[in-house]
Amino acid sequence: MKYTIKGKSPQCHPTARAADSAVLAGSVTLAENASVWYGAVLRGDIGGVSVGANSNIQDNCVLHNARVGASVTVGHGVVLDGCTVEDNCLIGMHATVLSRAVIGAGSLVAAGTLITADTVIPPGSVVMGVPGKVRAAVSDAHLAMIADSVNEYLTLAPEELPVVG
């Protein structure tokens, strides 16, 4: 469902897809081949929400005034609030990333991790814990996993989700 807030309506590339149960409200932008899955809520009422090309926002995520780069997987139940996730990242299930935090390109945030406000994660980091801390550098195996996840959802989306109208 798409909603206009304060005169701002979602803007979606013709190839972007979203489940009927997803909510896109206000200043939300979905780039080429982005997908938003069942029960996700993207609310751009203050600073907007943008989702980059080939990124997937999985079931029951909440994005509020957040920026997601290209080729990012945002796992089930993630909360992104007022933060930035740069390109080629994987944000694990039920992770939370808070205001003004930045997740550097090519990083992996483990399931259940809490990234506190104003935290800057360097590119190519593996982050885990509460609060999240850099535990290692991303390996070639991690990078392959991130790419595989993006490619899997690029295949699934046309099979399961309608184009955003």
C-alpha cells in the first residue's frame, strides 16, 4: 500500500516490486529491481527512505528515514531508523541500526546486532553483538554470501511480488 504524507508520495522505479502487505508511506524511493517483502513498513515522513538498486527489504522490516544503498540485503525483522547502510551489505535478521549510524560498504551485520546511534562502521567489517562491535574483516566467503543473497532475491521477486503501481 502506498500513502502520501505531507504531500510526498512514494516514487518507485518501474522494475521495483513490493508485496501487497508492505507499506510505503511518504518520501520513499525504490530504485531499479528493489524489492520490499511481506509486512515491511517504509515510512519517510521526516527525512525520507531510499532503497538502492537490486536491494531487498525482507519480511516485517521497519525503515524510518533511512538510506539503503545498492545490492543490500536487509534481513527479516530488521529496524533501520535514521541511518545509512552503504552498498553491498547484509544486515542480519532482527538487527537494529539507530540514528545517524553508518554501515560502511561491503559490511556484514550479524543477526540480532544493535548498532547504537552515531556509530560509524568501517567498510568491509563483520559486526556483531549488543552493542555491535567490529569483530573481523569481511572475508571472500562473506562477500560471496552477500552477493548470493542479493541474487537470490533478484530471482525470487519477479516470481512472488507485483511491480509497484
